[in-house]
Amino acid sequence: MSSESPDKRRKMSESALSQLKKHTVVVADTGDFNAIEEYKPQDATTNPSLILAAAKMPAYQHLLDQAIKYGIANGGTEEEQVANTMDKLFVSFGLEILKKVPGRVSTEVDARLSFDKDEMVAKALKLIGLYKEAGINKERVLIKLSSTWEGIQAGKELEEKHGVHCNMTLLFSFAQAVACAEANVTLISPFVGRILDWYKENTDRKSYEPHEDPGVLSVTKIYNYYKKFGYSTVVMGASFRNTGQVKALAGCDLLTISPGLLGELSQDHSTIEEMLNEEKAKDCDLEKVHLDEKAFRWEHNEDRMAVEKLSDGIRKFAADAIKLETMIKEKILSVKNGQ
């Protein structure tokens, strides 16, 4: 006779992924929507880098072709045709993803607009308009914005004036998290893996156990702060490097995970414990903070890691947007020459 309890035996036969789903909403982080069906995530997130990768895959050429037809048909200068094609492409991937998930898709505003609040709002409303034309209610879409001061204020305006739900991304500092909560945005995506990357590159320490991982500790602090002080903004941990980081954040509102790591979790049968919950958060010793623009800029600037990773993230997303634009320009030219 086994001395293990039936509950423990059941957990051992159950995958880590199915256990995780009891504590946390699982989201797929990919533009490759064919890769997500088997993991049955609630939502999905995309970004310019993920869309660029997917747009290069033969399986998705029809979406690129359709977007180019749309861009050309809407006329205007070459620049306007490329911009219209990009917007249509992002939304086309979103529409396909929404056929596979019951919840929401996150679609990102061009990172090159990260320091222009009004342009971010305008682009977000354009994307929401394209979803609406395709019959998708704005409740099923999260607009992703960089967590600069301007991005956070754009999120505030979109939520308050337009009822558009926002996902604040490239979030690395506690100051960014506080400002997002005060702006009353729907959701934040604090990055776990990129924080770990920075500490490995900039300190002598090259490995961390999950419970002492600086990215895990950052998200845990933010989650506890939000729950302790009753903010409505929810926390979606993002950018994972390994399943240990994911497991260490079981209980977080949402976690967005790449198909590769979802696959690992579905094959893993170790026991998942709830690491974060509202009760524990209420007992944490964090004090409430208020940040106006000056205080935000100072506090964020005091965090070297966050300053460097936010800048780096914006540059990388912008570079991938430019690569995608170049690909689109070449395609538009070949279509026009073939007419």
C-alpha cells in the first residue's frame, strides 16, 4: 500500500500546467496561433517581435498578403500604405488568435510612439476600430502600451474616456507599477526573464533559485502591493526564461507563457503550490506610495536595471517593427509591379 495521500497521488498524475490553471489564468505568449490550441490558454498576447517571427512563417503568408491588399486599397502615400498594412496585419493575427482562445488578445501599439501620449491613443483607437470592423467587441482586446510616463497616461485616457482596456508592457520598476495602478489601467505585464537577464549580465552572480530570482521577487512585490491596497489593476507576469520562474509565481492573477514553456509544463508532473494570494499580500509590510510625474521619473531613474531594460525593450520592439515595415514595403512593391 502506498503511504501517499490520494490528493498527492492525483496531483502527481496531473500536469503542472493543469495544476497552475487552478491558481492562475494561463495566457499564451505568441503570434504563432497554431501552436497554442493544445494548451488551451484563456488569453493570448502578441508583440512586434512575435508578429515579425510569425509573418515569416509560410503558414501565415495569407495574412500578410491580405494585409498588403488592404494597405494598397486604402491608398495614400507609401508611408500610409505601409502603416495601414501593419495595423491590419497586427489585427489579423489578433482575429485568428481570438478563434483559438475564449478570452482576450493583446495587440501592441508601435514602440516608436512610446513617448507620444496622443499618438499612442490615436493608434490604439485605430486598432480597436479595425477589430470592430471585423465584428470583435473591444472587451476582447487589450491594447499594449510601453510603460513610459507617456504610455501610462495614454492608458489612463484610453480607459477613462474610451473604455478601452490596456495592458502596460515593458514594466521593470516598482515606480512603473505604482503609476499604472494610480492610472487605473486594466492590466500590467511586469517582465520576469529580462530582469533576470540584466542581473546575470551586470553582477557576478550567474544563477538563482526561483524563490530568490530578482524577476520573481519584483513581480511578487508588485502583486502584494496591488492586493494589499485594493487596486483593480491585475498583474500578468511575462517574459519567462524557465518553468521554475513560472511555478514560483503560481497564484499571480495571470501569467503569459511561451508555447515552448507551456509544452514543458504540460509534460511536468511535479506538484504546484500556490505561492501568491491575497491573504498573504494583506500581511506584507509595504507602505502606500503616490507618484506624480516628477516623483515617477526620479524613482524610475533610481533603478538602473529598469531604466536600461525599458530603453532596450523599446529599441528592440522598434527595430523589429522596422524589419516588418521593410518586409511589407518589398511586398507592396512586388504586388504593384506585378499588376
